[in-house]
Amino acid sequence: MSTKCKFCNSTSYGLGCSKSPHKHHEHTGVDEKHCVFCNSSSYGLGCSNSPTKKHQHGSGGNKCVYCGSTSTGLGCSNSPHKNHEK
């Protein structure tokens, strides 16, 4: 499935989005199994396309977009707010 940046409608990943507040392309339509910045299935640190260098997955599932856990509330070490977000 081909997804596009939610800010500029490009199919590119990484830096270069002139309309994004953080200058990184951030894709919409990405499922909960893939990162919105690089399309990887990884969690945590290691996303070279993310402004925080952490993978952030698409929403819509029952797992945290930052760590993949099914937990809720506080406790997510990958989230900038330390909350699990779905």
C-alpha cells in the first residue's frame, strides 16, 4: 500500500517536507504494524526519519503506537509523554 505524507502529500520519507513543523515527512494511512516515518515494523530508537529518532506506528489497533504494548496509561518508555497511546 502506498501512503502519503499528511503535510505535503508526497510519497517520500525522511527530511524534506517543507510543510511539516519538524521538516520530516509523516505518513497517514499507515497501519498499527508500521512506523509513520519510515514504514518499518520496529519500535523504539532507531528511526532515522523521525524527529525524535524513535519509531511511531500508525493508530487504529489495540497496541501502543510507541512501544507495541496493549497496556494503557503511564509506563511507555518510548512515548514523549510517557503514556501508552493507541
